[in-house]
Amino acid sequence: MFSGIITHQGEVAAIQTNHEDWRITIETSLPPSRCTPGASIACNGICLTVVQYEQSPHGKSRFVVQAGSTTRERTTFSYLSQWSVGRGVNLESSLRLGDPLDGHLVTGHVDACVSIARRIERENEIGLDFLFPLSEDKTARQLRACCAVRGSIALDGVSLTISACDDPTFSVAIIPYTAEHTTLASLGEGERVNLEIDILARYVAHRLETLENKP
């Protein structure tokens, strides 16, 4: 479980995509105690398990995670250009009992990828408009139903508030602090991010759908 508050940024140091064994090496200043084998780390909003750790030649932490087939299909791993060596990665260690919950409850289970339809530079913020998946399948309909103005959403692991929602797009605002401490400010139009809808909205939507389909 995570909060969507990015504590560290990392950088893709290597990526191995041989057959079904995808391994991504990330270099970061995250303390070694938080990225030992078996630890869960949200990498751009994807909950992944550390399978290997070592200290980098630069004195930083370097850890390896694996991405299974379902993870690759549902997340930005489908677009390898966004995981090329040198790309920045938002990182958050899993919550511990007693940690502050400054964002909202985030599971690291990505619902879909969405692309940036428009980027607007304003005086004290960056406005980003995202395009909902255009298909009409169950997942796409649920995404639209669970996104509401002033509701919470996680984009590449960052807890954000939806400022506008006008199908087929929704909007968020990136304040200077978020721009400085996450990768979102570096993204341009057409690039994709991992989206996770609010966990409470997901369960409410599922319950309502169950009641509607009940004979």
C-alpha cells in the first residue's frame, strides 16, 4: 500500500527484455534499507518487488525489479521508449504502520495507460489534460465512471486531484513542488502515464454494477 507521495526519484540504469523475463535496474538515492530483496516499491505507480540489490559505482542504491506479462500489458512497459536508459522514475516505498497518509490510498495496481492530450504552461502551475481510453469496453467505462472533479487519482504514482472531467478528457494541475519532485513536469503531449483510480471509487463502482446486474 502507498500514499501517492513521491519520496525519491530514480533513473533507469538498464533494462533487459529477454523473452518473458523482463528485468529493470533502477539507480536512486533511496536508502538501502528500503530497497532490499523482497521489498515493494512503486515505480511510476507500478507496485514491483525488488529481486536484487547492489550499491552503484556512484555510491547510490541500485535495485532490480521484474515485470510480468500482465504488468507489461497494462502499464507503460508496453511503450519501451518510456523506460529507456536514463529516463526518470517516480519512486515510493510501501507504507509502514504509523506513516502519515498525506496523499490517498494507492495500491500500485495500475488500471490503464492514458496519454497527455494537452500541456498548458501557466504562471504557477502546469495544466495537463489526459485522454481517456477511447474503447467502450468495461475497463474504459469504469475509468470514466470513477473519475470525478475534486476526486483523487494516481498518475505515474503521484497522488493528484482531478480539476476537470469532460469526457473524453480529464485534467490535473501540477504545482511547482510536484513539478520539482516528480517526473510529470518533464512529460510532453502524446506521452503516456500509468493511471490508478481511487480504490474507494473502484469498489463503489463494482458494487453498483453488481446490484444493477442482480436478477
